[in-house]
Amino acid sequence: MNTSLKNLLNQKAKQYNQPDFIAKDPIVIPHRFSKMQDIEIAGFFAAILAWGNRTSIINSTNKLMAWMDEAPHQFMLQHQESDLKKMMHFAHRTFNTTDLFYFIAFFKFHYSQHNSLESAFVPETKYKYPNTEQALIRFHNYFFSLEDYPERTKKHIATPARKSACKRLNMYLRWMVRKDKMGVDFGIWKKISPAQLICPLDVHVANVAHRFGLLPNTNSNWQNAVALTEQLKGLNEKDPALYDYALFGLGAEERF
């Protein structure tokens, strides 16, 4: 990677990794909460619904949080069937009530036995693999371990086992794992290190990375997500996902 590109990406990462970034990004939803489990659940919905217009993503997730009385963890553990009636016609793009109700069932199952959603990705004390591939595969298999899961819901939880780039889940892991003094990402999970994160690869990031010669093409798949992350480790071996800010900002904000 040439010096001018390194300088540009470092500059853009610094520009977009700022509190000002929060207000118009889906990460604004979990930032409304202070309880760890509320942050995890609100963040998960914001990340999984994160496709399309960012304003509509935020509005849809806010609607869910309001229906959960702004206490998603308590709602997951204590809701009654009657509490779900108000959600009967929820839809965001192709995510519908069938998907939502399964998500709620999963969260009730998981939080009835575990204190944090982190253990759904990493059940052991410390994650030992070079990147998050095995954590994502493990999460997908665990998420669909409940009896009679809806087959249609599988399209909303990606897995590297299907060669998916897993953009939304990698973004979610970035939120939960990365921590720095800027305070955009939460850094509340400690089993995975920032060095193990894979850079979220969406259309904006892929296009910019390809233009910079960091990717051979603009395909959003697991192979390219890993390849891009390896390139970014040349900038910061301990925190390659930091450059998601730079690449996304250049693509989405500056239309580079």
C-alpha cells in the first residue's frame, strides 16, 4: 500500500470515527441505552435491519424499541403473548413479523440462560481463531437451533459457511468489540480482540476498496471481506476494522 493511500485512509478514519457520526447511523439506537443487554439487543436489531436508507433503518428499529417499552432485555424475558399483538404488521424491507417473532423467541431462550449475547458467538473464555469466521458460523448454527425455526428467517442471519460477506454481523461485532477514546463503538465484549475482526464489506466499501486496488473486484463475499481485512492490517494490525469508517465514509458520504 503506497504512502499517499495510507495517509488518506488514516485521515478519513479519523474524520468519520467521531461522535458526530453517531446521529445519522444505525449505531445511534444502541447508544440510547446504558445496560449491557439492552445495548446488545438494540444493536443487533439495528445491525440486522441495516440495509436501505439509513433514516428508514433508524425509524424501523426505533419502532421496535418503543414497542419493547425502551427496555428490550426486560421485554425479552418477561413479555406475554399479548404484548406481541402490536407487532403483527411490522415489516422492514424483507424482514417481517415471522422473522421478528423468531428473533424474540431466540432472545428469550438465550437470555434465560446467559448474561450476554457474546456467549452466542464465543462460548469459551477466549476466542482463539485468527478471525471471526468460526464465531459467525457458530452463531448461525446456534441461532437456528430452536425447534421449528422459520426457514425464511435464515436469509437474515448470514454465515461464512455460505460464502456470505456477513456485512451486518461483522458491523455488529465491530460495535461490540472495538473500543477507543472516540466512543462510537462500544467495546463491551472482551473475548474477541479488535485484531480478529473482519471489516464489514458492503457495496460502498467494496467499490472504494476496488478503486484503490485493495480488492480485485467489487464482489461482496467472505473471500473479499477477508482479503480486504488482510490489506488493512498493513495499516493497523491490531485494529483493521477501524478503516471501515474511512472506506464507508468515502463511499456513502462522499460518493467517491
